Amino acid sequence: MKRIHQLFVTVASAATLLLASCDRTKPYTIEVPPAEAHFVGKLNQTYTVQDNATSQYKLSLGTTNISSSDRTISYKVTPITSIAPGTGYTIATGNTTGTITVPAGQALAEIIIKAPFAAYATDPNRKDTLMFTLSEPSVKVAGFQDTVYLTLRGQCLESNVVVAELLGDYDNTSEDLDGSAYGPYQTKITSAVATSPTTATIVVENIFDAGWAPITFTLDWSDPNNRTVTQDIQTNIGLGSTLVGAASPYANWQVQVGPGTASGTFSACDQSLELNIGLGVLDPATGQGGFFNAEYIVTMQR
């Protein structure tokens, strides 16, 4: 319930303004905006090349409306790594430039990308990236989702963690605090440092979505089948009122975090983390404090 009340106020205010400016004596003209082309899905996408003849990746794109006639969308492909167009990957509609048709009565189409498995079978660390951009002349390019980065790789192994790849935004973060759900919202991993071949520390911003300080976690994949995320006690995370409310006797204390009821987990392949966090408060003047008997689980996904 961190933002719901504020959102209702904003919507109500906007509705009031609209009603106040309404003139029922004047006819209304509804303008239909021109069609625009855009990609569908995330900015960064991954094609896991499989060892079979049907291995392929479907990159979705479309238009902002539906037409009674076919429409053509133009695109460009720029290899970011040394992968070769036409051999390292193939696209039937064009390996470096091409067009794709959005059929009449539809708003979506797909660019089909294929890559040979042999190039990735012998090197699990190999990754190649293609940048797709929409271009004109074609359907007008939208001012959003006009670019996609597609990473080609072999079968992902959870034992092969590249910690730097965990950096960045996690737009689909959600949480459960003792049965109370909230989200989605955005968190961000701002630091990821390997501390051994199978451990690392990460720093996560915006947990709880209330202006808290960043929190540090330890990742351990020494057992790839039992990957863990843990955290030590950390203080001065935020003002107690953000957690317990302004009327609580702990409102002016500081939020502290520590080990949860169990370890969290993570997946380098799925780019996701589940954090199990203990929550408490601490009196900065006396050092007195403790932890609440409540389970706080944060799920981070791209």
C-alpha cells in the first residue's frame, strides 16, 4: 500500500480537471494518430541456441494500430560482437537490413533468427550480441521500443556465473511482507563484485520502494543446485516510519535488515533473485532494537 493512496488522489484530481473543462455544447473530434512501428518485449533479450534443427528465436514487433491492408516494417541488424551475418546467424528476411510484413487485420509480426549450435557447444562462455533497430522508410518508427539487443548464447549453466551480467534494472520486482503483497516496481543492482570463484557481493537499490538506502547481499553458487543469497545485519537503512507508520513508537528509529527465516536464491540464467530479508528497527541514540517476527520476501526479475 505504499503508492495506492497517492495514485488515487492523482487520478481523482485529473478527473476533476477534465470534468471542469467539459463543454457539452461543442462537438468532439477524435483524431486517430498515425500508425507507428515498435518492438515488443524487453530491451535486452536472449536466444539460447539449442542442439536441434528447429532452434530459432522469434523477435516480435508490431504497430500501434490495426489496418485493413498489409504494412511493411524495415529494420537494421548491427552485430556488436564479431559474429558474421549469414553464417554466425541467418535471418531469411535480411541479415543486415530487411523488411517484415504485418498482415492486414493484425498488429504483430516476427523476425525469425537462427544460429548454428556448434559455435556455442564448445565454449559455454561465448555470447554474441545483435542490435536490432527499426528504420524508415516503412511504417513510421515509434519513439519507444525502437531498439532491441539480442544475445546469442549456448545452453546456460547455473555454475557459470558472470556477476557483471547481474547489474542493472529489475523492472518487475515484487514483494510479500508477512502476507501483504506489493509491486511490481523497479530495483537496481548497482554493484556486483566476485569475491571468489563461486561467491560475490551485490548492492541493491530501492528495496521496499520507499527511499531506503542500498542493501548488500552475498551470492554463493558453490553448489549450483543450491544457490543462496544472504545478508548480514545492516543498519540505518531508512526511517522507521516507512516500515511501521508515523504513529508507531518506533517511527523515529532506524530500519535495520538482517538474515531472514531462510536463505534466498538466484538464477544467473533467468536473471532473477529471491531475497529473504529480516526486518527490524534500531534506536540510534541507545543502540536498542530488534527484529520483527515477519517474513519479508522480495522477488527481482528483469
